[in-house]
Amino acid sequence: MKVLTVNCTNKTVVYFNSVFNLPSVIDIKGKKVAIFISKKVNEDVLHTLISSLEDGGANVFSYRTGDGEIIKTIEKVSLFSSFLSINGFNRDDIIVNIGGGTVCDSGAFAASIYMRGITYVNVPTTLLCAADACLGGKTAIDVGGVKNLWGTFWQPSAVIIDCNLIDKSENTFNNGISEIVKYGVIDKNFGEKLKAIASIDQIKSNLEQVIYDCLKIKGELVEIDEFDRAQRRFLNLGHTVAHAIESASGYQTGHAQAVAIGIYAESLISLKAGLLCESKYSEIISMLNLFIKDYAKIPNLLPLISYMKGDKKNLSGKIAFSLPCNDGVNVVYFTQKQLEDLFK
Ligand code: GLY
């Protein structure tokens, strides 16, 4: 069994293991466990998990949640908190989030504010969540139509990567590929590995290792910059453009498609700004070509600047980008005027 330890607040241990082995990796004896689980996860999985947790000595409660951005609201978090409170949960008890990024984001947010913080475990069921969002403790809900406006840093005590639970249907699986390519751009060695893997089918065949590699890269950045003030921002590569595309489309363009376009657009921006040479730019394009369709459908970027101006990582009125550069990823700030010139 692969294990990855991330030395951040709480210390997160990532276990590559069956979710049904949870009692052997987390101390649950005599505790209450709330399973916050996506409606998309099979009923049999829930039943078997409940039995295994009860056999391990836990008092188990389950809460079926919807899925998608609609569950990342204060109302849903409030309902879930009431569920915990009615069932007498206290700070020694545990939440287990099972689902994709939206379930883990909102379940983790609830965990971070309930009684000022309760232990939680993430069990991702989508590739997008498994390769990125499940680790690092960024919790979030959407407020006033703004994605991830409210959030906290609250680290999971454990993450369980159970590849049997990961949704392999084409759309959902392919949604995770842009984040994996992002890691290939951030980390040269992983980029070489990805080029050798060369197809989505081969990612499926090497799934555990690919997820391990992505989480290892992320874990190292979280260890050195848990609160996202410096190196962790490299993980936002492609995301300034992506978030603007998602917002401008009223979230009709999905995150994965937006990140794919974002990686391409931000590589072009870096090339145009003289921060990325032709050969390194071509390497990124060949990686995109291997795994992603439609990454080149860049909309007109000029009207997107107004959305970029709302990004939480901007500084002194300048817009922040995590750009692929000749010496690796760098956080670069542009004025509106500089961006207008680059986007022409
Ligand atoms: N998904 C980027 C981060 O966790 O920092």
C-alpha cells in the first residue's frame, strides 16, 4: 500500500487503500462518524462502509448530499451542521467526505467551522478531486454567485485514494486530465513521465501511480507554503484565465475545460511576454495535444479582464498569473494596460 505524508497543520496522511479499510488507518473506536456522501456513490459502497466502521467500534451516521456547485452553499452547510449537532457530534468525532470536489470542499468547510474545527477525512470519487482538490485543506463554498468566496484552510487528517471508487465514465474521468497535465507542466520529471504515458487509457491503467505523483508534487508545495502565499500558488497555473472563463460563462463552461484553455492561454501569454521560449512553449503544447481536445478554443480575452480583476490573489491592483516560464512556474503580476496590450 502506498502512503504519502504531508507535514502541515494536523499532518495529512494519504492512504492508497480500499475505503473499507478506513478503520485500520483512522482511530474511530468509540467515536461518532458522519459520512457526508454524494448521491452519485453507489448504495452498496455506503452500506459496506457503514458495516466496516461499526465493526471498528464507531457510531455511524450518514448524510446523502447532492453533487455539483449547487451544494456549495451556506444553506447546505448549515443543514449539515444541524445534522451533526442534532446527532450530538463533538470535537473528538469525525466527518468522512465521499464524493467529488464539491462534496469535499463543502464537507471540509463544514468540518472547519463546526465547533471551531472537527477532524475530517476526504475520500475522492472523481479524478479531478483525487489528483488535486482532496489534499491541501482549502475548504470553500460559493457566496453571492462568487465561486469559493468563503473558505478556510483546514487540513484533512487523512485522504483515502481508493481507485475502485473513482468514476471512470468518459466525461467525469476526462475532467480530471487538465489538472494532471497542469502537474506535468509544473514538474519537469512528471511531465516526462506523462509524455511516456501518452494517452488517457494509459493514465487509467496507471491510475494509482499517476494520482500518487500529482499528490506528491502538491504535498511538497503545501508543506512549504500551506497558506498559499508563495510557492503553493504554482498550482494556480492556468487558473487565472480558467476562473475568468468559468465566471463569464455563468459556470456553463466546466472547470476542466476552462483549465485546459487556461493552460494554453497562459502559455501563450508567457511566450508573448518573453518569459517562455519557443521550445518550452512547444513542449507544453505537445503535452496538451496528447491528452486534451479543444484546449485551443480561447475566447476573446479582453472582456475577461474584468473578471480577472476580482481574483483573490491579485496584489495592489495588479492581476496575478502563475505562468510557465523558462525557469519553472513563476507568479507574475500584470497591470490592466499590460494585459490589454498582450491580449491584442
Ligand atoms: N488547487 C490548488 C491548491 O490547492 O492550492
